[in-house]
Amino acid sequence: MDDKAQISAEMILIMGALMILVIVAGQWIFNISKAVAGNVSNVVDTAKDSTINKM
């Protein structure tokens, strides 16, 4: 069996696994940032409404 072909196949497998890991981590970070943005938006809206009601 050719050693270079074995190394090449292993590198392709490793690169595929790394791409999947990066995609999953990116999706997780995107979901967290979307949740934080939603919470900040709720806080700003509440503060705005409170300020308008005090006027």
C-alpha cells in the first residue's frame, strides 16, 4: 500500500472533521450572539417605554 495515499486520506479526514467542528462552533456562537442581542433589545425597549411614561 502506498504511504503517501494513506497520509493524504488521513489529511482529508482530519480537514473534514475540522470543518465540521468550525461550522458547529460558529452556529453555537451565532445563536448565543442572537440571544444576547435580543436581550439587549428588550432592555432598551423597556428603558425607552419607562422614560416615555415618566414624561
